[in-house]
Amino acid sequence: MDFNFSGALIAFNPFSALWEGIKQVLGWIMNVIYLFLDLFMNQGMIGWSIILFTIIIYTLLIPLTIKQQRSLKLNSVVQPEINAITKKYKNKKDNESMIKQNEEMQAVYKKYGTSPTGGCLVSFLQLPIMLALYRVLYNIPKYVAGVRNIYNELIDGIMKTSNHDQIINDLVSSQAHLRTLAYQAEGLSKSQVATEMREIFYNFRSADWGLLAEKFPKLTNVIDSTHQTMDKVNSFAFGTLNIANPPSQTISEAASNGKWLIVVMAALIPILAGVFSWLSMKVGNDNSSAVNDSENPMASSLKMTTAIMPLISVFFCYSLPIGIGLYWIASSLYRIVSQYFISKKMSKVDVNDIVKENLEKYNKKLEKKGLPPQNIKNIATASVKNTGMDQKRREERDKSIQASTEYYNQSSGSAKPGSLKAKANMVQQYNEKHKK
């Protein structure tokens, strides 16, 4: 009996099942796109599939993006009040003060019908989808049936060859770029072994196909046919790039052969990934009050992220397959364009309307619990007005203090500040001013 331990683990682990389920759904979408393009194209299907795939997935995520933008807009009203509370208890570290600080903060969030994790929750929901998307693109043959089937004849022939496991294992061990795949057929089912082989073959370089033909001379024709087919579907940019290879390898091989156009095309992948990554983050931050608020603890970290992430993008897209770089570029471009239209739409949304909707949802929860609803109208406007009144009172107080100071300094004469004469003059001025 062949016991599939990984399958059993997924069956008993809901998080693993969800993770695998997301990847399978994304793989199915990718396969539909690939098969559609296959009807009209004879090369470059995977590259264009990645671009269309990215556009479709990010379009499906737009409702979550809009929800996140609404949270950011509401945060522009909530955060000043939270900052004021934080400043109020800045130097108070006793337990009672900490409790009061927390209660006041919770009251602010309740007042606006939001929570401290309002905007983070949307990002958290997007994270597993983005990670699963990356895994699909990194191992396309495993999740895209149209690509997977290309290897079927080759794998069937290899499995009929005696001692094929040891031959493949030796081939993988001899190539530095394949060693991380750690091929090990022992204890795996036939289908699992086939999956491992597809991942290895998908990461093959031109020289590796020649080595495989040497190891399996009876399968030379099948190996050559599979190699040529994969070169066609992996080609991109008028056949100059193979998206299964990283730019680092492509640049090295092309430079040694004097193919400078390929060098330029490959170098553009990480460069464009870094540039568009920076632009997408800048556009996002321009719509966030946190990055421009010096009192917000997140401001410095957001600015640092904006500076570092593009560099990380360049590094990853230089080291990983070009297909990942295409996804990175396409996703950043899509975010820039979609952010423009979403921001334009959000500029017409009144914060009071967001607060009202949040309170309605909150009151429904209270109703289910049998609790009385909150009845707060125009909270955002009231808050802004109160903020304005506080500012006005501070300005009037400062003017009064300044006027009094100037009045008492006018006739202080040569009296030394703090002396009895200066104090006597101040008393006399006060009595004169108030007609006593």
C-alpha cells in the first residue's frame, strides 16, 4: 500500500489544504489562459499567459484594494486623534495610565466604526494569494496542465529505462543550478516522481538537454522534440528571452557569445522591475496620510520600505527566472494604473459616508448581541470642528499671553527682571489695566 504522507498532511491540516487549494485554482486560471493563447500563437504562450494572468488576478482583487483605500481615507481622520492620545500618555508608563490610554484609543476606533487592524486585514487577505501566485509561476508545469502535458512522453520513456532514478539524481547533483531541487524518488509515488521530473526539466538550460540525451540515448528524438517545444512556449520578446532562465544566466551566456541585444533585453527585466516597483509604492504612499505624518510611528518604516523594496525587486528579478520578473513588472504597472483610478474615485467619497457605513455595520453586530445601537451623527465633521475649535482657542490664548507680556514689558524701565522694582511695576500695570 502506497501511503501518501504529504497528501495525508494536507487532509488533516486546514491551512495546508487552503494553501494548496489556492494554488490549484490559480493554476487552473493560468491553464485556461495558456490554452486560449495556444489557439492563436505558436510561441511565447507562457510569457503572455503570465501577463494576462497577472491582470486577471489583480482585477479580481480590486474590491479588496478599494476596501483598503477606504480604510486609509478613514485613517486620515482617526490617526490625528490616536496620535493626540499617544502624546498625552507619552511619559506615563504606570499600569493605570496604560489602561486609560487603551480605553481612550478603543473609544476613538469605536466612534468611527473601525479597528486598529482595519487596513492591515485587507493586506493579510491578499498575502496568501500573492504567495500562492508566486509558487504557481515558479513551477508552472506542476499547476498548468497544458505545459505539464508537454513532458508526458519524455517522462514515460525515462521511467521505462532501468536505473533511471539514479541517472536523474546524478545529473541533478552535477549541475549547481539544479541541486536546490534535491531530486529523490525513493518513497514517492509514480505521479509524484513525474512532478519532480517536470520541475527539473523546466529549469533545464540548453546544455542540460544535451546531457540528458547522453544519459538516455534511446530517447534522443523525444528529448530534442520536448526541448524545442519548451523553447517555443518559453520564448519572449521576439524570441530573445527564455522566461524559464534567470537574467543573470541569460546575460552571462549572451555576453560570452557577443549577443548584446539579448544582454540588453535581459538586463531590462530587473531594472524595469525595480523602477515600476518604486513607482507603484510611491503612488500608494502619496495616498496614505501615514507616510507624511511625522508623528505616526509607521511613517519612517514606510519610507524605508519604499527605498529598500525596489532594490530587493532588482535582486530577485535578476536571480530568479525571467517569468517572475514579468509578473513583477506587470503587477507593478497594473497597481500604478488601478491606483490612479481608485484614488480618483476615492477623492469623491466623503469621510462621513464611510463612518456612517461603518457604524451601520457595527450597530448590526450590536443588534445581534442584543445590545443598544450607537447613535452618532456626523462624527467626522464634529471631530474636525472640535479640532478647529481647539486650534482657535490655542491661538487666542497665545495671542493673549503675548499681548500681556508686551504690555508689562513696556514700562518696566531699567528695572532688573525679577527685582522688587520690576514686580512693583507689574502690579501697578495690572491695576491700571483693570482700573483698580
